[in-house]
Amino acid sequence: MKKLLAVVVGWSLVAGSAWAGGMESLEAFVKGVKSGRAEFTQTVTSPSKDGAPPRSKTSTGTFEFQRPGKFKFDYQKPFAQVIVADGKTLWLYDADLNQVTQRAQAQALGSTPAAVIASAPDLRALQADFTLEGAPAQDGLEWVKATPKSKDGQLQSVLVGFDGQSLSALEILDSFGQRSVLKFSKVEVNPALPADTFNFKVPKGADVLKQ
């Protein structure tokens, strides 16, 4: 019985330390990383329906951000798409449709994965929109689970994986059961980004939809 108790206590201490590590990594990331640049691979898996196996699709591209509130996802394969937040407006450009969707950034990002990465200026601001808790270390990364406090959105939870201060992965679960996993590579911490990185210009002839 004493041995069992010792194992349980020991496991609890290790787990507690690992979980705390995730929160420490998140705090260090928010405090110390003001800009970043990386390549990413995103795999989106839809839940199975009517007994059919889940379907997955994979995209690749580049990602840049500057805290607070500016980021750019440039999807390159298999379809060209750009998502830019310039601090005031969120732009989404679909190259195939030659269509731009324009939204007020403040209304669009409060409880989204982008808020975890780039929008919040500090941990306290992030905790206003999310319940944050450490998750067990896995795949050599420290993890934090962020659950939106608002129940009106389409997001269930976000798992954020860190390698030290470096952002390494996101696992996003939406309210429809769809899971998106983003893995980042060639990560640059605090690079000097050009001033026009987050300037979006509507492509010639593109339709613009304001929401």
C-alpha cells in the first residue's frame, strides 16, 4: 500500500510539474515573443458521418505575427488563400474565387486561436477570454489547453504546444467536432518584420464582401 501511495504521489508530482511547465511556457511566450515567423502544415480532419471514415485534408504555407493583434497566414498548397489581421481589420482572400472577405478585427478574434498566438498583449488579457490550464507533456512539447469562456462561438478548445518559448503546434477542436492540427517548422523568434508585412491590398478585380 505504501509503495502504491508513493507511486501515485510521485506520478502526481511529475504530472503537476509537466502541466505547470506548459503554463510557464505560455507565459514566457506571451511576455517574451513579440513577433514570429514560421512555415506550417495544417491537417483538418472532419468527424465520421454515417459510418464513413473521417476525411482529412492537408495544407501548407507560411505564418507571421506581431503582437498585439497582427498576423498573416499565407496558404500556398493545395489552394492559395491569405488571412491577414492588420490590427483593425481581418482580411480573407480566396485566390480561386478572386474574393475578399473583410471583417472588423475586434469582433472576429476574441475567442479564436489567433487570440492565443498573436492578439493578446499579456496573459491577463488572454485569461479574460479563455480558461487556461496546463496539459500533460507530449511529443517533447509542453502543452496548454485554452477553452473559450464564451459559449456562443464555434470553438470548443485549443491545445497549444511549446518547445521552450517557441510555438510548435496547435490543435483546434471546433463545435462541429472538426479537428485542425497545425505544426510549425523553421520557427524564427522575434524577427524584424518589414513594416508592410501586415498591409493587405485588395487584388485587382476581386469582389469585396464586408461582414
